[in-house]
Amino acid sequence: MTVKNNRVKKFTLSDVRTGFVCSSVCGITVLLFGAALVIRGGAFGMQLPGFFGVALGAAVLLYSIFTVHIRKKRVYKYMHEYSFCVDAVTRTAIENFVHPVAVINDEGEIIWSNDRFLRMIDRDSHYGEYIQDVFTGLAVDKYIESDAEAVDDFEFGGRSYVIHGRSIESADEGISLAGLYFVDVTEINELRQLAEDSRSVQCLAVIDNYDEVLKETPNSNHGALMGEIERRINAWVATGNGVVRRFERERFIIFFRSREYTEVIEKGKYSILSDIRSINLENKIPVTLSIGTGIGGKNFEENDSMSVLALDMALGRGGDQVVVKSPSAYKFYGAKSREVEKSTKVKARVVAHAMRKLIDDSSRVIIMGHKNSDMDSVGAAIGLCRAIRTRGGDAYIAVRRNSTNAAALLDGLEDNPEYDGRIIGGEKALNILDKNTLVIVVDTHRRSMVEFADVLDAAKSVVLIDHHRRSEDFIDKAVLTYHEPYASSTCEMVTEILQYIQDNPKIDIGEAEALYAGIFLDTKGFTFKTGVRTFEAAAYLRRLGVNPVSVQRLFKSDINESVMLSKIIGSVRVYREGIAIASSGASGKEQQVIAAKAADELLNIAGIEASFVLARVGHKISISARSNETINVQLVMERLGGGGHITIAGAQLSTTDIEYAEERLKAAIDEVMDE
């Protein structure tokens, strides 16, 4: 839009202001001159002209003030009638435009508007109005200075508007104008919100310990127990005006509207978990529920897919919790119960048979664990290496010898000729890897924690074996996944696989002790996370000739380590109630092992329910966390980018500042405890 009419030049607001200033200056000058004559001109007989000058100056000044308002109104009227009169059609189109339109100058003064704009601001005239006074907070400069169209969302008079504006080319140099038009989107926003509120939220719920609960409940109470579970789920769903259908013996599908879900279900933090857990109909094991929720999908199919992923995540983290999956993130609720051990070994047998085929079809197998590998990681790798070699496969263990915490296990293999050249680094692993190579990842399911991520990326075929609770950073390219968070250790899982992968596998004592050491480490001497299957695996290894005394020698500390351990325990501070926090003043890779031992020792102190020990390891702070199940340390460590189990977890922070790391730890503890 361009202002071209030459007559506009004669009647701009600048001209009105200039005229007012000039006439005012003249009036004031005459007034002051006349006053001077009245005061000083008596001796010269000039008082009478002085009085006349005062009267004339005052009249000019009053005339200027009076006429400036009239002229200004005329200018506004002129602008309204002629400023955009390229032709009559253009003027008519703008004045009758379907949206409110206004023109402002660089100060924000409203120069022109159509009638719809006046009705919008509820004024008869915009004379003397500034756009900033009408729309508080509106930035004028972006419209004046922008060559492209600028857009703003604005609320005014209880309605929503989208303001479109851009600078207007003027025929007068030095005059900056901008044209604005206002689109009322109130009804559109209301419809959009209604559609958003009506979007579907899908939940998949499963009684994750169904078989175990019924097994430990009298037969006469089975029907009453399932009826009570279903009644409580129906009552919970009804609070959010949802619908629920049971489609398998232990599975339910639930739908909510987005608005009710947000206002009732999410706000209530899924109270159904504790409600179900409180059922007592002579069931010796508490009933636990896992729920996977898909929200924010474009359609039903996407919500369904996300709810399935969320449920897998909930079960992979041990059950008794809710995982909410949206297109951008995960949310977690619950996770207050320990994992329930599965009594059946069917899955171990199925996995073992599936691995047989994968091993037989591969040119070679590379086994690797997590960064800063421990005895569970290395022990599991040794056990699998034996299973593969027994089947005639070509197996290698990829590990960083300079950063492992299981050097004692690897040193014990040096005298075994069967492992000559089988312990390799990342570069060698990449060199021997081809399209038929099978890569087995043990003791971690997180891509960021894998010992050699480039080997994982290059692999065409991957098998995953892990016992840690599932995290968001899950390796999703595996052709076979054996993930059991109830297992005490990866070595326990591998020991079970060994019994099915080959009839009467030949395992020497050193390899059996490596597996036993992994179980011993992760159970803290068969104390934590120890189930019936844990002892069965240990008994199997014991029958192979494992000497527990020899295994315990691997965990003995030297004098220096014992001194450092004592210093860490001596630095303990009790935070909140029953939470011990300690830190190591030393640094080095051995501090991670010492910190873990210190965290274990702190739990032996009366009144301590959870322990956290911080230590400098390289350029990071390592945190070892332990609990006696009353506090879920996994949730705390996940807030810091780590993970683990309810009773054993850890994390690493990219800092060397112990005090800063401790503050972050305390904030994470507060967040979990307050929930």
C-alpha cells in the first residue's frame, strides 16, 4: 500500500504540529515583549503599547491552542477520506475490509482506521489515541521496521486476535507508517481447544504378577480377587469419564478424553497403583499393575503404538508403575515395589535356542559390556564366550583393559590358551567385524553406556542380554532381546542360558568362577535382589567346582583401599531422614569401585535407608547409590542421567566439582521424595 496523493503532503500531522509551534512561539514572543514594555516603558510612555502587546500575544497563544485541535481533526478526517484514494474501488475495499484495519506512525499514533477497528476497540473516534494505549505491550517498532509481514498473537476484550502488520511505503521521505489488520481467531481457538480436549488417550494395563499372585492365593478366592481388581480399575477409570475393557485374563485397554485425563488422572498421579497394591484377599503377594499410556499422537494408531512401547518400558523397569509416552518424551509414575521373580525358566530356554541359530549362522561373535566394565559384565562375556566356543563358534570379548574394574578376571584368563587373542579392543573389533558378525551386548541396554558404540553401530545383527531396569536410551536394533529386570545379575541369566544352549557344556573352573563372581558382586554377597533362581544358578556353578573362598579373594581390599574406604565413611552427612551422603577427596579410576563399596557399607549403619557416595573419576563425578528398598535409588539416578535398580543404581556427572554434584544430587532426591 502506498500513500501517493500530493494533497496529503499539505495536511500531514507534522505540518499541524509545526504550525502550532510557530504560532505559539510568535504569541509567546509578543507576550513577553509587551510585558517588558509594561514593566520598563513607563519613563518613555510605552506602557500602553505594552499592554496592547500582552493582549495580542495572549490572543495568539490561545488561538494556537484552540485551532491545533480543529486542524488535527481535519487532518484525521482528510486522511480517512483521501489518504488511500488510489481509486474509489480501493478506498471502498479497505474501508469495508472484513477485518479491523489501522494505520500507525512510528510513534504508534493511530493515523487512520476503518469502522470495524473502531467497533473492535469500542470507540467513536481514535482521535489522539496511541496503539500502545489500546493494546498494552504491543511492540510498534517491529511493524515499522519490518519489510516482511510481522505476526503477533494478542488478547483484547476477552477475545483472541492475530495481528498482521508491515511497514507502508510513503511518498514523503522521513514519514514511517505501518498498516495493521486484526484477525479474530477466538472461535477457531475454542474449536481447536475443544478438539484437543476431545483427543483420545490410550492406556494398556496389565497385572504384571498375575500368575505369581494366583499361585499364592487360595483357589476359592481367585474369582473374588479378580473381581475386586476389575472393580477398582473400573472405579478409577470412571473418575476420569473413561471407558475400560478387559481383553485378556490380565490385560485391560482404557480410553480417556485428553481433558479429563489431564485434570483427573495425571493430576492424581495414577492413584490406582497403590489402590490395587492394597488389595488383601488372602493373597500372600501384593497385586501390582503396570500401565503404558500413549498420548499426543496424530491418530489412534500412533497412540496405540506409543502405549505398547510405554507398557514394554514399564514391564522392563520391573512393573508396578506407569510409563506415559508422548511423541517427545517419557514420564514415569510409581515404581515403588521391587521386581517379582518369575519361577519359570521357559524364557531362558527359548532365548538359548534362538541364540543357537544366530551363533551357528554367524561368521564370528563379538561380546562386549558397558563402559568401566565390572565383574558382572566381564563374567557374563566369559560365560557366553565359552558357550559359543563349545558350539564351534569364533568368539571374542571386546573390553578396555585400562578402564575395567574386572582386571582380576581377565588376568586369570592369561594362562588359558583358549583365550589367547580372544580379549580384544575396539579397533580390533571393528577390523574383524563383517556383515555376518553377531554382536552380543551384556549387562547394559543403553546405547550411551556400551563399551564400543561404533562397533554396535556397525553391527548388522545384535543380541541384548541385561537385567537393569529399562531406561529411555534403549538399544532398539537388537534381533533378540533377553531383558529381565527381576534377575539378580547378567551372570545369573547367562548361567541359565548355558544350561540350555548345549547339552553338557564343558565349562572350566575359571570360567565358572567368573560367572559366580558376577552374581556375588551384583547381589552384594547374596544379600540384595537374591531369588530362588539366583541360588539355583549359584548351585549349578558350585557343582562345576567353584570355590566360594577363591571368589571372595577377588573382592579383597588392600591396605590403601581400606584407608580410603574409612575416610569416605568418615565424611558421611545425613540428609533428610535416613539418607547418607558421602564423598571421596581422592580421584582416579579406582575410586568408582571404592565408592560402591562405601555405599554398601553405609547401609550397615542403623537408621540409614539409602546411601549415595560421590567420587572423582577422570573428568567426571561418579555416584554410587544403594538402598534397602524403602527408597527407589533408580529414580534418583535417572534424574541425573543414570539408572539401575530400586536398591542399586549409579550415575556420572560431567563435572569435577563435588559440591556442585552434591547439590544436584540433593535436588534429585528432593524431587523423588516429594513425589
